[in-house]
Amino acid sequence: MSMITILTVVSDDEIQQLHDSPDRIDDFTSDKRTTTDLDKAWQGVSWLLTGSAFSTDEPLCYLVAGGQEVSFTDFGYGPPRTLSSSQVAAWDDALSKISPEELGRRFDAKAMLAADVYPQIWIEPDSLDYLLDAYRRLRDFVSAARRAHSGLLVYLS
């Protein structure tokens, strides 16, 4: 079974509704919402951004940490987290300062394997391309959420 990070656009009002009624989580993970997934690249991208498998340095950590956990909800890989529109704006600012080329220069397959960065495929020939493609999609998605003055729901599935 794979661990895939999914990001869903939600308004700040919807975030409040979700935290008030976490049992309604299915309403926020339906196919009718604007979402993207980073496939299994989430921890690799996070490692390239932060230099750690589980950094908590905001806002670059938002793929793996930060925001507010949704109470009493677990999708098997931990609780979903919400990021407010202001957190999304800060994340967008931080991501916009890191080009894919800069991120690529941070790639170190041996260090990522030693740090047990999921999914441990980093010696494969196209693993850097896989990460950079996911990073471009992440930057575009976060930027679009910011332009919409939205927050995000982030979870592993």
C-alpha cells in the first residue's frame, strides 16, 4: 500500500466548519473539490525543501507538519491537517523563492536513503525528475489556492 499526500482547496469558513464537526470529513474529501496529489513524492519534496524527513520549520514543512490537525479523524496515516489562507499565503511566498533548479541542487540520493525518506527510490535514474515534477505541481497548486484566498486540507491516503 502506498502513502500519497492529497491537498484539497477549502475556504477558511469551511476549515472552521470542519474543526467544529470533524465527523463531516467526507464532505471535504469528495471528488467535487479541487485537489491535487503528490503521489509518493511528498516526503522527498519535503526533504529537499527542509533538509529533514519530518521538519517542523514553517512554512516549508507544510507537506508533513504544521497547520491544525482535524480532531478524532485518522485516514490510516494520521489525522488530516488544515492550513488557513494566511498559512497558504506564507507557504506560497516561501515556495516562490525556491526554483526547481535550486531544489534539484539539493538532491542527494544517498543522504535521502540514509534518512529513510519515503519511498526510498532515490537511486532510480528518474527519481529527481519525479520529485521536481511533483514540486512544480505543488507550487502551482499552492499559488492557485492563494490567488483564490483559500486554505488547504492536507492528508495522507
